[in-house]
Amino acid sequence: MTVERFLELVERHGSPALPLATWRAEVGERTVQALRRAGWLESRPLLPGGWFPCPSPGGDGCPRRLVELRGEIVAVCGQEIEQCADVVIADADAEVLAATPGIDLRDAGSGAGAG
């Protein structure tokens, strides 16, 4: 992990509420688990109407939006001419982890400690 990487995300996104898959890609599974144990991340459901990261965000319709299709949550490109493939969200990834409100991140160097 890096607590530093977590802090960069918090700085870049404010109090980020990102899909579990994004946290895993950004800081790694071990770090996600350590941040949850430390109480720095809390879980919320990933629901239709939300968003999901794109590999190339930047145009109108980015990032992908979440819709329900045939009983599954799917991240679809919102651009007029699709730039990204649809992504079916696995049940295990159907949650958002958000930086816990009120956590004092100034003490981050000693808190979550995942290496």
C-alpha cells in the first residue's frame, strides 16, 4: 500500500467514493482491507444511476454510467459513439468504498499501516 497513494486519492477526489474495483486497482487488495480495518473506508452499495471509471475518461458521458440490464448492474459508455466496452459488475464488486467522514487524515502515517 501506500498510505501515500490513499492520501493522493483523497486529495484528488476530496472524500472519494469509488467503486471497489477502482480502489483495488489504485492501492491494491491488501491496502483496501487494511483501510477498512482501520476505519478509513466505509462500504456503500454500487447502484444503478451511479458511475464507474473509464479507461479513457474525458468526453461527454465519461465516466461510464451504471444501469440495470437483465438483472445485472452494467457500466455503459455514456458517449454518443461508444468509446468503452460495457462492464458487467460482479456481485463481489458491487459496492462503493468511501473515505469515512470525519477521519483525521493528518495522522495517516501511523494509521492503516499496510505495506
